Amino acid sequence: MESNNNNNTNYKTTLRIPTDAIKQLKHIAIDENKTLTQVIQEALDEYLANKEEREGEEL
């Protein structure tokens, strides 16, 4: 699995994602000429970055 971060280690796992969400993600991947893995990685990266920002605001 390819990652956009500087950490070269990856963790392979199985996720249960609703069919409708996978369909949307696949359409995004096609539209953006990316792999499904890249789209999901970007979504996770964005979620984590936003979470860090929200938690920083709470302090």
C-alpha cells in the first residue's frame, strides 16, 4: 500500500466499508486518476490532520 507520508512502513488490514461508500470512492479514484488506495489514504490523512487541529483548538 502506497502512502503519501514519509513513513516507509505500511500496515495491511481488512476493513468493512459499506458498498455505497466504496462505489463513491471508486468514482473519485477514476475521476482523479488515482488508485482506490490513494483516495482512501488521502481521506485518512485529511481526517487525522483535521482531528489534530480540532484537538489543538480545545486546549
